[in-house]
Amino acid sequence: MTDNDIKTRDLKILLVEDDGFLQSTISDYLCTRGMEVRTASNGKEAISQLLASPFDLILTDIIMPEMDGIELLKYVRKRMQDLPVIIITSSDDINHSIEALRFQANDYILKPIPMEELATRIALTFMKAEAIKREKLQQFRMVEKVMENDKRVEETFLRSIRSFINAIEARDRYTKGHSIRVSGLVDKLLKTLGINSYLASDIVLAAQLHDIGKMGVSDTILNKHAGLSLDEFHIMKTHPEVGYFILKPILSEEGLKGILHHHERWDGEGYPMNLSGREIPLGARIINLADSYDAMVSDRNYGRAFNVDQALSEIESCAGAQFDPDLVPAFVEVVRENHRRGAVLSAGTPAIRVVEA
């Protein structure tokens, strides 16, 4: 028994050849080498065989009735990318052979076919195909490992986010749950607007972290019962920029814009950059709506909460001044629908896009 016999024994071959004598000759020879051979007389019959049973390799003529070998090869490459295909051709059909190679035939062999050479070509083709499969499997496993590592990084990142949120809200009992409620409203509004891309994930994440810059504001200012002085208010107004610089190494640009600009106003009277209208990033406009609403319906150290109707009436009256007038109707509907259902507004964990340092 030769090395080729060992390599090709038990291979399941689909032989596609319309010449009955040649079909029988090749089939008988390959069977003596321990291969299992199924036959077809054209491409259509071959496809029926392929759909019914798996094969290790296809050996096909080019010139055949109904469907030729090139069309069969195109079919196989669209649906069975890794299945090896060897073309059988005559010297007169060399241009067809070149075309077959262009469509990723693994090899071709000229008629009349030397049987020993055919066995060798089958063994080599199969060995190459198996090597490619092993390489792809190795690459897939490497990708899996990278994904596992990415998942661990993401989980660590999310735990850090929760820690940031807890740290902020622990300093001000009136804001406990505020970031989660705001991100929940933002998430629902994005879905209502039909925004379900990475952009939506970035905006929801920014909503969870929009107040992280308050870590740079003293407890005295955060928990002050009376109104803030001009100096104190100036310090409070720095929290979007502080949050931006804290998170700049790790958040996407869209997420950072949402944090930096969530106190801008549609009329240009907001901060920190006095942007107006559509100059304000979409995420920031959406977070501003949710943040303002939640502040209105929450008891604060400087005032009692509005009820839902009062808060929504205020939101509607400020459309075109503080808020994007195109977003207000959808936001109001989201709040009313969730209020009718008694739903707890909390966002799911967004898909994280961490910016490489």
C-alpha cells in the first residue's frame, strides 16, 4: 500500500463525467484504492448528490450536457467554499481549465488520465484542503480567544461604570437611580426613533455616565439646599467637561459628545459651548430631554417633584427653546406609554465600544 493510498483511503468522491466508459474506468480504479465513489453525468445530477450527502472531494469534467463543470464549480464555491474540486479536461479545453482556476478550482488534470497521477493529485489536493481547514480552525480559535478576552474586558469595564455611577449617587441621596432611569428613557426613545445601531449603544452608555463629571464637584455644592451662588453654579457647570476628560481614553467619540453637550440648549443658551439646534449632537439632545424630565419628577434638596403631567407639560412648553422640537413629541409618547404600563425605566446593558488608548 502506498502513502497515497493511506492518505486517500475512505475518501468520499463525487465523480461527474458524461462519458460512461471513462466514468466506469475512473470509478473502478478509485474504488480499488479504498475510496467511495458516487457518480453523476452532469452538473445538475451532481448538485442533487451534493444536497443529499456530504463529499470529501469533487472530480468533474468541464464539457457536459445540461450543466457544465464551470457552472457546477460556481455553485459549489457559493455554497460549499471549502469543498475541493479537481477539473478533468482535454488539452483542447485548456482555456476552460484556466477559467476553472479563476473560479477557485483546486487543480486540473488532462485527458487521457494517468491513473497513478490522478491518485497522487487527489491525495495532494485533499491534504492541502485539510491543511487550510486546520489553519482556518486555528484562526477561528484565536478569534474566539480574542472575543473571550474582549468579553472579560467589557465585563470589567461595565463593573467600573457601575462603580462610577454608585460613587456619584452615593454623594447625593436625591440622585440615587437617576443615571439608570435616564439611560432607560434614552434607550426607549432611541428604539421609538428606530435607532438600533452602535450609535444607540454609545448614546445609552453616555446617558449612564452623563453625570460622572460631578465627581469633580464638592459635596458642599452638590448637597446645598439653598440656591447656588454664581461661583458655585460656574463650578457645577464644569461637570460635562470634567466627565468628557475622565472618559476620553475609553469611550467612543459619539459617547463623549453625548456627555460633553448634554446641557446644551436648542436656542443656544446652554453650556459648555453654547451650541444650538442641530449643532448639538443627537445623543446630547436626547440625554438632555431624559435628564431634565427625571430631574423634574424627582424630589430634590431644592424642591419637590413634579407629577408626570406637570413635567411633560413643561417639556412641551420648552420645545424649540431648551429641547429639540422634533424629539419632544416622541419623548412625551414614550413617557406616557411607560407610565400607563407602570414600567420601570431602566436600560439594558449596551454593546460597549471601547476606544483604544
